[in-house]
Amino acid sequence: MTSSTSCKSCRRPNCRQSGCTCTQTLLTRSLNRDLLSLKSKSYFSDFTIQVGECIYPVHRCILAARSDVFLTMFQQRDTTEMATSILMLNNYNSSSIDLFLQYCYSDICVFTDETRAEDVLELADKYNIESLKNLAEDYFTLNKNNCLRLLMLADRHRATRLKDLTLKFINNNLGQIFSETGTADWRTFRQTYPYLVADLYEKAVNLSSTLSGKG
């Protein structure tokens, strides 16, 4: 005798309805698993991403479906990448490329440290995968040691949510950040990124206006 379990979404025992949330979740997991298997076993791969000595056989149709930048690349005829069917990405760590490709095939990306998250954020911006960029932005925990670096990262890669949160964090903790980063580091930041200093000032004015309005 088979035991009956109820669907948490629709409460029906052993639900198999195509429109139900539980069935959609199962189908998504199955699709993710199958696509990751396709990637790991390199079946029918027709393109290669290379990072140093690491070779990643991939599928143009998958990458083109996830990224309009890849789609445009694969439509070209007179580029080195299309002539060789190889894309060199030597500026990145192989583990970061692993995470990037895992997301392209499965919509899953689990970060283990800020360095990988920063790399993937850059890749997501480079290949215009907004959902992956959002995922990378959400990984960071702001503190006095990383906030200036993350502000520059967010600005460089158009990570608007991370930039807004970082500007607010810096304004709320400016005294401590200034004392811990040191005068020289702060002076270098001001000289190198004067427009970000202007953004900080604008955010401070907006925060002050908001607080005044609440008062």
C-alpha cells in the first residue's frame, strides 16, 4: 500500500496537476538536474570557454538563451571566438567560471566567499544576466572594511541596489570608516572617484531630508 502525502500548496494527496506550484517546482528541479548533467557530460557541446588550462565545453543555445551578449557573439562571423569556437576568459578564476556556468545551466549559484561573488557580479554585468547580478549583490554583507571597495565595484558594474545600500551604509558610519581606513586611503578614494564622493553627498542630503520630513 502506497502512503498518501498532501501537496503543501494545494493540499491534494499526491498532486500531479500541471498548474500547481508543487508540480512546477518538481519540474524545475528536474529540468535543472538534466541541464547540469548535459553540461557536466559535455554531450553535443559546440563551443568552448577556456580559463588558463581549464576547458569548459558548453552549448551555444544555452548561453544564447541566458545572455543577449552571447546571442550577439554567436551571430557574428568575423571574430576570433567564432573562427576558433573558443572564448578565452583568463582574467577570471576557474571556480568563478564554474559558478557562472552553473547558473547559466541551472539558475543556481551558491557563493562561498566575496571574491567569487565579485567575479560573478562582473561576469553577470559583462554578459548582461540581470538575475545573476541581483543574486551576487544580495550575497555581500557590508562592513567598515569592505564598503569602499564594494561601492567602487557596484559603480563599475552598474549594480544599482548594492550601490544604493553602500552609499547609505557609508553615510551612516562615516566617522568609523574614516578612522579605520585611514586618511591616506580616504584621500586616494576622493581623488580617484570624485563623482562617488558627490554621490555620497547627494545621498547624505536625501537621507537628511527624509529624516527631517519624518520629524
